[in-house]
Amino acid sequence: MKSRTKVVVIGGGIAGCSTLYHLTQEGWTDVVLVERNELTSGTTWHSAAQVTNFGMNQTMVGLKTHSINLYQELANDPEYPINYHHGDGGIRMANTEAQMQGYRHFASMARGMDVHFEVIDAEECARRHPLISTDNLIGGLWDPLDGDIDPAQLCQALARRARKAGAEVYRNTPVTGLTQHKDDTWTVHTEHGDIDCDIVVNACGYRVNEVGAMMGVHHPVSSMEHQYFLTEEIAAIKDAGHRMPLIRCPISDYYCRQEKNGLLVGFYEQGCKTWGMDGIDPNFVNALCPDDLERIMDVLDGAFARMPALQEVGIHTVVNGPITYTIDGAPLVGPIPGKRNAFCIIGLRAGLGEGGGHGWLLAQQIVHGEACYDTWCLDPRRYTGHTNVELCAQYAIQDYQNEFRFHFPNEHRPAGRYAKTTPLTPVLEAKGAEFTPVNGWERAEYFKPSPDFHPTLGFDFDEAHDLVGAEVKAVQETVGLAEVNGFNRFEIAGTDRHSFLDRMFCGTVAKRVGRVGLGYLLNHHGMVKGEATVANLPATDRGPDRVWYGSAAASEFHDMDWLQQHLRDDEDVQIRSLTNDQTILVLAGPRARDVLSSVSRGDWSAAGFPWLSVRECFIGFAPATVMAVSFSGELAYEIHVPNASLYAAYKALRQAGEIHGMKLFGARAVESMRMEKGFLHWKADLITEFDPFETGLDRFVKLNKGDFVGREALLKRQAHGPNRKLVSLQIDSTTTPAHGGASLMHGDEVVGTVTSGDWGYRVGMNLAYAFVLPDLGKVGQTLDLDLCGTIVGATVIPPCPYDPDHTRMRG
């Protein structure tokens, strides 16, 4: 066994084997995989092993397409062919028009990745799968490339190719400990000796947190028992002359695929069961849980009704084994928060089908720092410190019970709610707030007229549309107040803080005390990594001269890792998180200055406190830090208040606002207003697939200011010109917003993808942002948008249709 290598991958299932293989494909061949038993002896061996192209976003579709192409290549390898039933086709069923509309959106989204789904009616579903009934069925989504694969053969084939490239695989080699050294390298301790390495990868399936504990971290991954059975031979299948398509049924919570001349039928019962919450037997290897068919009788009845043939055939084998879920159902693939040179590829509940793509994207991140797609939907840092075992289990149960039911826009399911709250949460709830979770925080989305107000779930504008419009009108005409909790906030101190930030941002960094600036961070490839405000606070009794760095609520772990990774040993810089200590109250509208002046001493006039100023003060008696910044496009102030004083500040502002007709507003109003102003949203419009010039951030880039992260790469990209251009669009629809991922067409060619969409109440437009081919990005250009299956017009408009000179927000 080697004593020194570049990367050690821990775990020999599909996650580990795929990562090892793809590392060699990226050029790293001095890599090792260690497995406590035999390859595929965890969840992989009993996987139902379905391989679909369906994904909830373009990153997921792209990695699944990579899996399918790779698996085809492996199946056709004359030296070591594997069993892969490719292209049997698959149907995702629907019994409501809302589900069908969702499928049309997903088909539009997939088209942008050159993946072609088909939305079919109930009769066509039955024609393609003659064993199903059309009772209570409207139609479905057809995936022509759906299929299934042999799990053990797949992993052995990947390991074989990795070995041929120079990698080594050590079976029956349990890891007993992990030690990280001062230079951020690791020692992996095993029963057969130690291996020193630069990088460690946790690919341990349901034992993920056993290895996580060895490095002092906990991953939000839980396991669920999952049952399927294999039937005896079915004559109709044997005589069909072709393989049966796969079925996934959200109506009856089951799936099935052909297995020999019978069926493999799996169930997602409502009375489901977690597994391994109190630890896992070390001897649970190539093992299963006890059969428990009683637990699935409710969904089995639905499967019998959908496929009557199941009532006439015997059960050959029952399989009940653990599968892993994360806190939001999507895998965790990427850097481990708070650790250097440590990665994970875990929580792959559909591991076999998409594991090839996950290993591909992870290997790119390890070798190159980023993948070809923006991987935020998979990033382990997208959830932060609130994700304990009990919370994750609640989410896992909910996701299991809704396995084939996708999330609708503005749908907020009940599990794991109120994980993070402020003193205002019950106050706003009493005022009628409908909350949306943001990284666990309960943030007011809008204010409803009655407790029993429940908008229809779907992809059209819902019944809250006019309520949001009224909130926007109040902000435009008088004054509004909103709580923005969870906003990421770092305090950066030290004599080198400005030079450090200057190196991190691609543009000019505000340095003058009392001033605020907006800037962008790039990765080493010159692509957009992050967005942050920088506020320079003076030395007071609250602290020394310091900078407040503010960014999106979900970016806490992501941004902290990025900043700390770039700190130099000789720099006097200290970074401290205040994210969970303070909350923002946003005061916005033409009367905002009047309200603020009545509750806080000092000169709040346009001359005394101009746009982009910051000041420490008191709101009543509550200590606060106020910034003159606006995401709404109206005169506005961000009032940062310690949580202990938050209610007092809120009460003072509410009382002062009464005579001005103050109205509470929520996140949906903010989203509408920022679209009208051309303001961008991190990880919707600001992603690592595009550079700042493609994203329209030219004014925030100063190539001549000296060195900064990503500068050299950006210069090279600039020489080649843009691949895409972010544009603002007016959509020719009054009923349906443009949803992220929807495809833009020019003739029969896909030429762009929507990143954000919403109604602009102040301009009376259905608005969207999209990345399009540069030649089609000029103002006035007309395109076609595939809007949930209906082709509508889309026109490129100027990027800020509301108050383009920003006179209102400057006051």
C-alpha cells in the first residue's frame, strides 16, 4: 500500500469509484481509493439503478447526460462490457394540470442542455406502456433515454479504468482516523497503515458521518429504509417484443422497471422509516433491513390500480435497504465547509443514475477549482450550522414521502420549519406574514389577508399577485418596512483589511470611513464568484476601524471559506462572522427619511447622509448601524440591529411610520422591485459559468488597478470576447412569469436561458433576465420564449426599466 499519494477517496460505491475514475480523466493519476470492505458493499449493491435524464435544473440535467454518455461508452467497451439497458424510455405521470405545466417547464429547461423530453397525454402513456391503466391520469413526461444499469459492473468498470490510468484501489482497508497537518495536508489512518495525502474525499454513503466525525464535522445526511420487490415472470412482458418503459408515479408513490421478464417495483410509503439514527452496526456490510411489506400496503394498492397485472403475479424477492438523503434532497458534492483540502460526494439518493456526473463535477472542482457548470445546487456549503441530525431526518422523511412530486414555485413544505427565527418572527406571523425559508431563516414573503389564505400551487401568477403589488405600491408612494434576516455579515478588521479586500475584488473597493461600496469577487478562472457590499465603520465604543462585508444569506460558509483561503500569513486581517447576531430592517420609500429622522438623532438629510453612506446610531434606544443603500430602487435604508434590540427598533419604526401610512412588505415585493432596477441575484444571475463582462458588470471591473484574484484569466477571456450576454427581457404574457431555466429560441435554435423572472408592478411589465448569444443581446431584439410549453414573445429591453438614472434611490 502506498504511504504517500495526492488524493485519497474514502468509499468504494458509485460515488467513490466515479470520483477516482474522473480524477484520472482530469490528469491526476497518483490517487487512491480505500474501501472498508468490498467495492459496492454499501447502498450501491442493492440499488434499483435507474438512469434518467430528468433533473430539476440545468446542472442536474447536464451531469445526468454525462452519466448516460459515460455508461453507454462503458457498455460498449469490447474489453469489459457492462449490462446497461439504455433508451427503454420512461414516463413521469401526472393527474393534475399543474403537474403537466411543470413538466412543460422542465422540458423547456432541458432543451437548453440539448436534452429532449416529450409531454404526452394519458392515451399515449398507455400506448407506450401497455400494462398501465389511464384511470385518474392526465398524462406524463417522456424521457426517451431512461434506462437501468448493473450497479456492481458499473463500479468495477470505473475502478478498472482508474487502475489502468495509474490509480490504486485498496479493498478491506477500514479507515480508523484522519489527521490534518499545519500545511493542510492529511494523514489517512487505516488498519493496514497510514497514507499521507494532499486531499481527502468523503464518499462514504450511509457511513458519511462516521468519517465526518474523524475530521470534526457533521454532514446533513440521513438514511431512510427503502423497499422494492421483484416479481415473477409476467407473460405480457415476455411476449411484448420490446422492453417496457420505466414508470415513476407521484399519484401512487411508486416506480417500476423491467427486470428480466418481470418487474422491479419500488415504493415511497407515507409511513416511512429512518435508519441508522443511533449508529450503524460495523458488521452491516452487503446487508439489508428486515422486510416490512405491511408498511407499503397503502402505496401498493395504488400500484395495483395503476398496473392491474401486479395483482396476478407472485413476488420473487423483497429488498429493503438504506438510502441516503440530504437536508434538501440534492447531493452534497464539493468542498467540506470550514476545512482545507477536504471534499465530499455524499447524499446521493439516486446515486447510480447520476453518480457518473457527480464524480465528473467533483473531480473538476478538485483539480481545477471549479467545474464546467455552476455547482451551487450541489455545494455542501449551501446549508450552514443549523443542520443537525433531527432536522435533517425531518426533511428526509418529507422528501421521501414526496419523491416524485417536484416543488412548485413559492411552495414551502412544512418539515424543518422555524429552524432559525428572530424576535420578530412571531410578531410578523401575527400580522399575517407568509414565510419562506432562506437557509433555515423564516423570512416574510408577503402578508396575507387571513390565516386561511392559501394560493394555488402552479407556474402561473397566483392569488398573492395583487397582495404583492399593493406592498410594492406602498414602498413606491409612501414607506414600507421589511425584515431581512440571515443576511451574511462579516466584520473584517486589521491594518491590512483594505489591501486584502482590494486583492479579492475585481473593482475599486470603498476605503473611506463612512462609505459603502458594492463589488464582485472572481474565481481563478475569471468568472463571477460572489457579490458583496463593503461598509467602512469608524472606531467607536462598538469596535475599532473595521469593515462590514455583507452578502447573500446562503453564502455564509461559502464566502468565509473563500476569504480565509486567500489570507496571507503576513497580513494583519481578522474575519469574524456576525451573521447570526444581527438582523436588517429595511426602511424604503419616499417617506423613509422622515420616519428615520423621527426615531434617531443626527442629520439624515440627503446632504448629511447621502446615498452609499454608513453610520452608527440609535433607533430609539436600540443600537443600530444604518446604510443608505437600496435594493428596491426607492429611497431606502438598511438598519442593522443586534437581535437583542430588534423588537425595540421595530416598535420605534412602526410607531413613527403610522402617520405616513407605513406598510409591511416581504421578499416577493423585493424580488419584483430588484428586477425593475436591473439588480442581480447571487446564484440565479451571478454564477460561475460567466465572467463579469458577460454578466454586464463592466463598471465594477478595474483591470488596471493591480493584481486581484482572477485578473490574468479575465484578461485572456476578454481577448476572446463573450460567449454569452446577460440581458433584460419583456415577456409577452400577463398570466405566467418566466421561470429560471426556460429556453429562449431564435428560429429553431436555443439561444439563451432565463435566470430570473417576475412581474414589475411599477413598470407594468413581465420581466426576465437571461443569458443569450451576444449577437442577439441588443435592445429591441425579439426572441421566442418556451414558457411552460407555450411559445411567447420576448424583447430585449434596457437593463433598468424603472428610474434608470437612480434619482429616487438617491433621495
